[in-house]
Amino acid sequence: MKEAGELDGAIASYQKALATKPDDAYILASLAEAYCQEGNFAGAIATSRRYLTLNQDAIPIYNMAAKIMAARPEVIGADFCFQLGNALALQNKRHEAAASFQQALQKQPNYTEAYINLGIVLRQLGQLEEAANSYRQAIALQPYQALAHFSLANVLSDLGNLQEAVRSYEQAIALQPDLRNAHDRLGNIYHKLGDKERSIDCLQKASAIQNNLPPDSARSYCFLGIDLRWQGRQEEAAIALKKALELEPQLSGAHQHLCGLLRDSGDLAAAREAVDKYSNLCQEEDPIVTAIYFISIYLMSGASEPAKEKFLALEAKLYEKYRLSDAKRVWSKVVAEDPPQTPPLRLRSGHAFARGGNKALFFKGGLGGSSDWAIPTGFYHSHTQLSDAKLTDAKLSNADIKPLYENFLFSMHYLRDSIEANSRLYRAIAPQYMEQFQQPPHPSISHYGFRENRNNRGNRGDRKLRIGILSNHFQRHSVGWCSLAAIQELSFLTPHLYLYVTGKLSPDDMTDRFHSLAAKFYRPSRFPNPMAYASDLLAEIRSDNLDVLLDLDSLTVPVQVEILHGRPAPICVSWLGFDAPFVSPQNYWLGDWHSLPAGREENYCEQLVRMPNCFVAVAGFDRRETDRQALRKIHRIAPEQIVYFCVAPGRKFNPDLARAQVAILAGVPDSLLVYKGRSDRSIVEAVYRQECDRLGVSRHRLKFLDLTYSEEEHRQIYDIADVLLDSYPYNGGTHTLESLWFNLPVVTRVGEQFLSRMGYSFLSSLGIKAGIARSWQEYVAWGVRLGRDAVLRNALRNRLVESKQSDRLAPLWNPRQFARDMYAVFEKL
């Protein structure tokens, strides 16, 4: 009827419809337009005001108001223009909003709120001077309007007029002391001006308001220190945390973050002083966490003996006082309907493929293609499940379980090489840690084995696998260096490669390379701390409908443990970054036969999958151009001197290692030991010098190098050395690979745990037995022999050179074959 010009009938119909649907936006907009066409401008305005409350598209009302303004400007009041401007601003129609606010001011020049909101819109449009003038008009009308002073201060800050901004923020706070954002932004201004004390004072007040705490309270300073730490403002965070401890000396949270901040900043002497104070004040109330912080900081410093003593004492307390159960394995055999009656099937390479009895099905040998696989008709499965740890005495809280899993278990591998003892501790702690997470929504899938047509997504045909890769280290980091080439080769095997960043990644040139390989490179937008929300990542991963999720970091990135527990893909595999996380017997841990020898299944929660040759493969490492003799001259090393190199950071350093290395020096006259590592240099030097004095070796035969600014610069150092002396019980990973890439013979001690078998795995994949030791005595013997036997040393160098030739490429340097093998593993899973 409205289109036919029958306005009375149309208006009557709309009014009748509104009686039953009073908040129908379409009816209101149509009625307002009909009123406008009829000339009933007052009715049009009144109806439009009802429409604007519904937060619908305000542009039709804006256009109608323009017509009314042209015909009868007196009908439209300032309040309607103000309401229309607010609706448009909320919908980001900023130009139209600014015009509406200006119309309101034309009709009512003393409309303070219109000046303030006009200033907000002008600021959003980048018209900063005009916005400042609008706020000044508001202040002239109402000098006691705190919001106007606050808004003016924001614009002045944008303009760089920091001193004027300070005065405006202070005026806003004087008028409204609980205006949290004013305290917060004033604190940031003082930070820019270099006034850290005033910055802390302001930010603390904001923290107190936000957390509903009394002004100048210890806990508000603590919250502030934590926030500043996660923002990367370490110096100010330390000030805030120290103020918190001045007010409340036994505030555990402040102690913990101060210790962590000092540790991460590299001020390890101050970190030890802080953790000693924390232990003295809080160990009776908080014996577990104080011990864990002590272990972490002393271990990182290079003081492994006090760290190990504290570790063993806490472990004993967990088993005794807290009655931490052994959580013994419950094995359930799942027997196939047709168990194998034939000898083990073999691949073309001649290695046994299937193993009967209680062994899970593994593979060994070359994986040149699907035709190389022999699929048995039936086999036994060994299915590991973990019973919950039982606590029959004192109860461990979630606040205890979290650092026990994330920190205590992490430190364990640096302090002890006992697969049984370590596995026992994992089995006792990990199940309780997993209880904090919701159960995964996906149904369980059957135990690890290779079967025809077992993919629960139906017949794949020639469909390429959808592989997700989870890490916080798609950058210049050991995980990045060791995974990039393999991931690049995987990208040639499937176009469906999804990379998920799990924290606040600081991108660099390596990040760009990872990004270029992925069909999707997902970076979260929400961070409660340096890590993202697991729920966000789980939702994103599930939406991508993956076949396989590959985790690169294990328990070193706790949010990834939660994701693995959620099982957002049918196949979840951990690889590379640490040892297995003990998340679920439905998940997998990827190694090789050297790092995970036969029989290791009973020591793990995850099902073990072995790569045929080596658990990693790289395509090499870049470095600056080097001149061996020139470098030696710079470091005052004679051309003929034998140089041993140790690159063990504080966590990997211990007196046994130093004792063995100095014994090697004693056996090779005039040889030198060069040490380089992130640690407390004073502690490391003291240990080495003590061993030198004990064995009668001159301290001048030790050289300590500073850290370098880049990996490329660091890698020059390998050229001055003759032999790398690996660390134990936690072997070198990236550093050992770098040494071998730059043709440096290696002495490594083999142990029981995965992390003490990495050097052995690398050398074995190269076909090298020289340098592999199974005791400290053998370690010293190999070190002495490689120092004295130039023929053997040169033969090993030549062997390493040959291993990189294209026609003799060793598995360790062949990421293309490694990726093919890995992809084949995923297909068979």
C-alpha cells in the first residue's frame, strides 16, 4: 500500500502489526518512512528513536533525517541527533556519526556529551587536532567532567604531547579516583618518559582497582608485576614484585615470578639469591613449589649438585609423605582373530617388520614406497593404560601437580639417566596432571598397528593426508632448526599442511619460511599469558578436520599437552622437542631404534613408533664464512693444538662431565678445552678449575667464550675445534648435529633415556662407531684417542664429508627420505 501511495492504510497496517511485534525493526523502519512520506515528521522521528534502540542498521534513519532536516529542520532536536550519532558510531559509520553529533551541537551548542562523543569519533578518523578541540569545548562547558579530561589526555598522547597528557590524566584521576584506565595509561606515559617509579605507582593503582584490592596492597603489586612480566617489561615487573614482597614477605606468587623473571633475564646470581630467600621464607608452607624453583634456577646456573640433592629429597617426599603411588601399568592384550602363524614378515631391506608375543607392531628398514610394506593378517597388540595415582596420606593440590609435571619432570632428565626411575615418576604425576583437563570428545580408536582399510574416515583413495603441526617454536630455535627441512619436504607430499602457533611467537626469518610451507599458518589472538588458550587452538584444529596432529614440543609447552589430551585429530604424535609427554596410551611417540631400543614400551605411556634410520634429519646449517687459522689466532690458539669443544648450557653441565673432560686434557698434552654455554660462568669456571687443580692440569688450558648474537656467528666456532665433547645425561641435540654437519668428530656417552641416546642415534645413522661411549671411562678413552690419533680423526672427518655427498647421502642429512618415511608412518597409522 505504501508503494501505491495509500499511506493511511499502510500506516494503519504497520501500527496494527506493531501491537503484536513491538520490537520488529522492519516494521518500525517502514512505519517511520511512511510517516516521513506523509509529512508527519514528528511521528517519523519518534518511530525512528524506537528503531535506533534495536541496534539495527542506522543508515536508513540517517538518510531519512537528512530529508527531514532539509524540509523542516526545527522538527529534529539535538537529542535525536545525539542518539543517531551514537547508533552510527557503534556501527563504525564514523563520518555519518560525526555529522550527526555536529548537527546536535548546532541545535544545542552547550551539549557537553555531544562534544565528547564527537571527539571520540574524530580521534577514530585520525583527526586528532579536531578531536582535541572538541574535548576542550566539553571541558570549558563542564570542567569537572572526568571523562572529558581522560579523552583529551588520550588524544594528547596520540599527538606526542606527553607532558600535557600527564596533566590531563592527573586531572581526570583527581575528579574520579577509581578511573582505572586513567591510572593505567598514565603509568604507560611515565614509562615512555623513563620515570619507572611513577609508572609502577600508577599501574599498581590500576591493578588494585581492577582486582578489587585495597590501594597499595601487596597483592595488587604482585598482579601488576605478573602483567608487566608477560608484557616483556622485565625491569618494571621486578620493581613491582619487590614492592609486593616488601609489603608481604611471604607472598609466594611474588617470589615465584621474581625468581622466574631473574632466571629468564640471565641474572642467575640474583635468581639464586631470590630463590634462596623464597625457600627460607616459604618452604614450610610451600615445600613442593619452593623446591621446584630451587632446582630449576640452580640447574640453569650450572650448579647441578645442589639441584640434584633437592630433586632427590623432593622425590622421596612425594613417595613417602604424599604416598604417591607407583601407578603400575595395567597391560591388556588385544588379540587379533587370526594371530600370525608365519615367521616375521620382512621388508625388501631385510629387517624384521612384525614382532610377535607382547610386542606392538613396529617397523625398521627403508620405506621407499607403499609397495615396500608387508601387512600381516593378524598380530598381538600390547595396550598400555595408566591407573590413577593414589594418595592415601597428604593430598597434593592442583597447584602442586602443575609445577611437578611442567617443571619437576622437565628438570629430571638433566639430573638422572634412569629409564625405570624416570618412568615411575612420570606414571605417578602425569595422570593427576591430565585430570585437570576435560575428557576428549572423540571416541577412542584402536591400538597402534598397521592394517588394511583401518582408517576410520573411510576409503581415502588417493586423498592426501591432512597434517597439522603444533609448536611454539616456528622460529630461530632448536626445534625450528631441526624440523624445518622435514616440514618443507612434507609440504611436497601433501598440500594439506597446517601449522599452529601456540604462544606469543616473536617472528623472524625462520618464521617466514615456515609460513610459506603451510596451507594455513594459524596464530591465536588471545593470550592469558605467553601461551594461547588451549580451547581456541582445539576449536581451530578440529575445524580443519585433520588426519594427523604432530606435536613438536611435548611437555616443554604445557598448552600443547592439553591439546594432545583433547585429541583433536584421530592420530596424535609427539616428536622431537623433548621426551614423551605421557598424555595418553592412544597417542604416539616418534623415535628410532637407536633412541628407543627394543623393550622400551614398558617405560612409556604413549605407543612407540620408530623411524627406520634416525629420529631426525636436517639439510644443514648456515654460518658465516670462516678461516680456521684466523679464528684460532683471534682466540690465541696455536695451529697445531688439539682443541676440544663443549657447548653444554648450565642445565646440561655437571661435575662428572667436567671431570671427564679435564681427564681428557690430562691425557692429551697441550690440548685445550673451549667451553661455551648459557649458564652462570662463575660456577662453571669454578668447577672446571677445581678439576684442573685436582688432576694437575693448567687452568690456562681452559677457554670460556661469550655467547654470540646469532646462530650463524656461533657456528664459526666449530671450525677452531678438533673434537666435540657431548653432554650427559642430556645429550646435545642441535649442537651435536651442527658439529657433525661441520665435520667435527664427536664423543658422546650413551645412556638409558631417550635424551641420553641422541648422540648415539646421530652417529649410528652415519655408520660411525668411533666416539660412542657407555661409561665415563670409555668417554675419556675416546676423547684421548681422538686427540692423539690424527689418522683416526681425519678419517672421521672424511667420513662426515662423504656422508653429505648426493650419491652417498646419509639418512641424517636426507630430510626428503625422512619426510617420505614419516608420511608413510602416518598413512599406516
